[in-house]
Amino acid sequence: MGVAIVTGAGRPGAIGAAIAMALAEDGHDVCVSDVDDTRLASVAGAVAERGRRAAGVCADVRDPASVAALFDECEARLGAPTVVVANAAVAVGKPLLELTPEEWNRTVEVNLGGVFRTLTEAARRLLAASATGCLVVVSSAAAKTARAGLGAYSATKAGAVSLMQAAAAEWAPHGVRVNAVCPGALETEMSAPLYAGWAEALGVSYDEYMQGSVVPSIPVGRLAEPGEVAAVVAFLASDRASYVCGEAVNVSGGAEVH
């Protein structure tokens, strides 16, 4: 079907890797990227196991030159990408008054600046080639309703949704659709330490916190699986979603409904 880039895809079992698998299963060759290259080969290998070409490229979305090099390397190894998923993110689980300037700045640079650099690099190349494409931002349900203890994360994810909507308005007339997904609660390498910290602050065990506070807040009664988020991303990136543009789709089990 084409070539895709997925940023923040270096953690097997997390959302980025699941998105890469879903896109491969839909027929895309996939370039997976992450700032930490120690496990990129594993994710790229899983793409190859699905019968698609794969590449793993280390890149830092905080650096415009690194983002441009990612796209250059993808094009050299697989071809020009027409699907780009801006998934790279960080999260700090602290009250606002405890956030350091460094933690705030890093969150903004990765979660918002990284989305800006990834989307604009993709669009610049697609528009220059007069090519159509699909761009997807992985935001969060916290973008819709901010979470206490996740102020920086919530703010940057909300900003990413607004940025996506502006990009959709500007680039849709040129054949480039832009959308977002807003996942709810998952148990991943990034989120598990946050849950553990909140459980400790409440003086309860991890399992007590998850089963007593997190799961009861989800109408479907369980956490999401990364593959369930990935399936929605794959849909948005496909021709099946050809008239979907500028949307921030909740994938939250009913916990977020607007």
C-alpha cells in the first residue's frame, strides 16, 4: 500500500510498536523510529515477520535536523512515506507546583514541538511532491479532560490536538488528511511508573490503585490494549477513512466522550 513512519516506536508492546504492526498488516512498509535505538531492531523485525519491508532509525523529535534525517533515511531505504504517525511522547506524573522548568520544557519539546516538527516535515515533502497522504497524531484522553498530576502532559496533548486541527484545515485542500487518536488508560512502560507513583502517594498497592481507582472509571470495565489504539490509527491512515479529517477520536472505553 505504501510507506509509513511511526515515531516513538522503540518499545515492544507499547502503542508505537503496535501501530507499526497494524500498519504492516494493512500492507505498509514501515520505518520505526525512537530516540533510544536499543530495541528498534526488535520492532523492525516484527514488521518484517508480517511480510513487509522494515527500517529502524534513531531520531530525536526535539531536533529539526534529526527529524529531517529520519525522513531522508526512510526514503532512501523504503521510499517516500505517505503515512506518518506522530507518536513520540513523554510523561511526568507530578503536581504543577512540583514540576521543574526542565521537566516542563522537555514535555513541551517532545509532546508538542515533536508533533509540530514531524507533521510539518511530512507535509512539506508531500506537498512538494503533489502527493496525497495521511498524518495521525497520538494524543490522549487527557487532552480532552486534564488530569491532576499530569498538567504538563495534559496541556501538551491538548496543544497537539489543536495543532492537528490547524494542520488539517491547511493541508486537506492539498490531499493531506490529518487526524488524532486520544487513548485512555493503558498499562505500558510509560504509564505504569505513573500509576505506581500515585498508588504510593495514596498508601495503597499498585493493584489496589488500579482495581480501586483506574478501572472503575472506565465504563467498559478494563484498560485498553495497545492493539486497540493501533487499529484506530490504521483505520484513520487508510482509504476507509477518506472523508475523516481534523478529528480527535477517543479510544477510551467510554471514559472520555467528547
